[in-house]
Amino acid sequence: MALPANAYSADPGTPQQVAACKVDALRLCPLDIPDTKLVEACMQRRVADLSPACRDTVQGK
């Protein structure tokens, strides 16, 4: 799922990061799952459409 910019890797993220963004990833980027890199790129492109908790996670807040 989406991660803070400094956490991008093959690692899907912490349980908290996954929890914050799982619904958004499924809603906004379903065709990119399970490729973490594609999901991350999609989430970055759609940051304005993310839930507040996921947006904070993606933006590294």
C-alpha cells in the first residue's frame, strides 16, 4: 500500500500504514494491486482523492 516517501520499497509498510491506506488503494488503484511500486505511484498521483489518514501517510506526516 501507500507509504511515506522515505519508506518506498518492496516492503508493504507498517500495519498502521497499510490500515490507513488499504481502502483507498482498493478504491483508487485496484488495477495496480499487488504491485507495491505501481500502487505507490497511483496514490501519489491521486493524493487529493485520498482519505485524510492515508494522505498524511503518503505525504510522510
